[in-house]
Amino acid sequence: MTSFSSIAPRLEEQAIELPSWAFGNSGTRFKVFGTPGTPRTPEEKIADAAQVNKYTALSPTVALHIPWDKVEDYSALRSFAQDHGVGLGTVNSNTFQEDDYKFGSLTNVDPTIRQKAIDHHFECIDVMDQTGSRDLKIWLADGSNYPGQADLRGRQDRLADSLEKIYARLGEEQRMVLEYKFFEPSFYHMDVPDWGTSYAQVAALGERALVCLDTGHHAPGTNIEFIVMQLLRLGKLGSFDFNSRFYADDDLIVGAADPFQLFRILYEVVRGGGYGADSGVAFMLDQCHNVEDKVPGQMRSVLNVQEMTARALLVDSDALTAAQEAGDVLGANAIMMDAFYTDVRADLATWRESRDLPADPMAAYAASGYQQKIAEERVGGVQAGWGA
Ligand code: PSV
Ligand code: MN
């Protein structure tokens, strides 16, 4: 098997963007629990995100959600982030929380509402110009609940038209990533339910339109790593929204529900050239922490991705190819499993220390007193929550 020391330099290349909304309160339709110290402003969310990077050096950027992270002055927000050692990343649009969008946004039959949704994306691009962000991420709640409710084909055509207008507004260095989700909030059909639809829509636009794969947005049993392989093969994998699911869109800590699946996905990422700064594939988290503290929740998440990336890099690819070509079914499988079963935690701890990072970032954060400090200081105001 490949040795840890030979793959260690590649770990330097890892960057996982954090979602600003992970630091706000979240929950289910049954209850949203408040947590002492929860940020009240985008600045406080960024300050918390910076803590994750401080102890792990894995998360140099924070994704924004508009309008949840709306501020007067985005250049000032950018400087604030820089002062905290992080940058601003992907800008996420939001056309799922206004009454006008009850029957869709970019797909709506009403041209006025469609234009309103397009204008919202133009506003997001204006934000990107000020924050220096590269990616505009679009996820649509558009769809229908009952057969016959909507003209499926007409909606697809209107979506193509709306996306074309948004794409045309992007700057030369900017990209669009279109996320898919197979159900929820629409239950009969979603207008962008799967990677094929997302691919068909972005392929029609041009080079800088790509697919965003949210690991939680697939039916149980879906072979997600196959989709990763295919999108990389087609040059259309733009970004990941990482999280874990047991049942639906649970948004739990990545690698918590099924570490083996995360390993398999990361193996295909590495195999397909999707790993590293020059790959063009953005690693992001899209998670919520409903009952655990948010900063350590995010920390655990990026560490899980790092751990499974190290294991994926450990796969002896030459030996694997030889076994595959020789028809050695069990030998090939054993090569994958050897890498997956390798406990890299001690090696990672030593490697972190060699880079002046704490061997155990979770313990270092817990000992820092930051959690207590924000709980004491952040009194009053309105805690940020999913939707604000
Ligand atoms: C939709 O479920 C989604 O995954 C999209 O990425 C949204 O931007 C995000 O969740 C909001 O939490
Ligand atoms: Mn997502």
C-alpha cells in the first residue's frame, strides 16, 4: 500500500468551504433549539468559521447565502473576513422563501415573477463582484406536488431561458453551479431533480456552468461515486455540498452516517482528477447542527473529510489497475479495503504538529475557551437561524 509520508504533501492542497448558515440555529419543522453563543450577524458567523480554520487549516473560505447574509457593505465584510484569516467564497441564491415563489421562481409561468428571480441572481452576482467570489450556486425549490399540476416540459424550457440570462451576466472569472435534489419541498416533481437534468441545463450554457453535487440529495442506495466519476469524466463537476443522510436531506455531519461512502466518493474524486486547487472542483459543506455545538460540529466535519481523503489517497492505484486488468476481483477489492481500513489518525496528528497545528484540533478548540466566551458575550439580539 502507498505510505502516509508519500501522500502527506497532497493533504496540503485540501480546502473545504464552510457554509455561513451552519453557525446559525437550525432544526426541523418540530423545533429549532437555540444554542448559547449563536451568531447574530454575518460577521459573527464568519468569526466562528475562522475558528475552524485556525485549528485545522482546512477551511480558508466561508460561503454566503443571500439574503440571509445581506449586509450594507460587502467590501467591508470581505475585509472583516480577511482580518480573521478567511476569505468569502460561494454565493448561494435563495428563491425559496418568498410568497411570490409559491409556484416556482426561475420556472414560474408568470414572467414578472420569473424576472424577479432572475434579478435576485443578478443581485447575487453584484455581491460576488464585491466579495471576490468565484461561484454562484443555484438551488431551486421549484417543482409541483400533484400530477397534472404543472407542465413539466414548459417549466424545463423556462428554466433554460432564465439560466441563460443569469449565465450571460457572469464575469469572465465567475462560474455558475446548479444543484439538484430529488424531492422536497416539492414532492411530485422537482424541476432539477437529478444530475442528468442539472447536466443537461448547464451543458447548454457553456464552460463556466457546472453541476453541484449535494451528497444528501439522492435516493437511498444511489451509487453517488458513480455520479462523481461521470461528472468528472464529462468535465462538469463544479462543486460538492458535503453532508450525511440517514433518511432524507438530514444535513448531518459529513462522514458520520456512512464513512465508507465518503471514502468511495473521495476515491473517485482523486481518481478522476477532482482533488486539489487546480482541479476546479470546490469542496463545500452544507450542513446544520441542530443539537450539537456548531463550531466543533464544523470542525469534526472537515476533519472527517480530511481523514477519508487521506485514506482515498492511500489506495495503491498501480496495484489496483493491475488487479482489475487481470480480472482479480477479490484482489482488487482487497486493495480498496486495505486503504479504507487504514487508521490514519495518528499519522495525521503527527503531520499536523509538523505544521504547527494542534495534533487534536477538537481538544485544542475545547480548551481555548472560545465556546464559553461567545456564550457570555453574545447576549441579546436575535440569534441567526435557518432563514436569517
Ligand atoms: C437545499 O436543500 C440546500 O442543499 C441548498 O444547497 C441550499 O442552498 C441549502 O440547502 C440551504 O440550507
Ligand atoms: Mn446543498
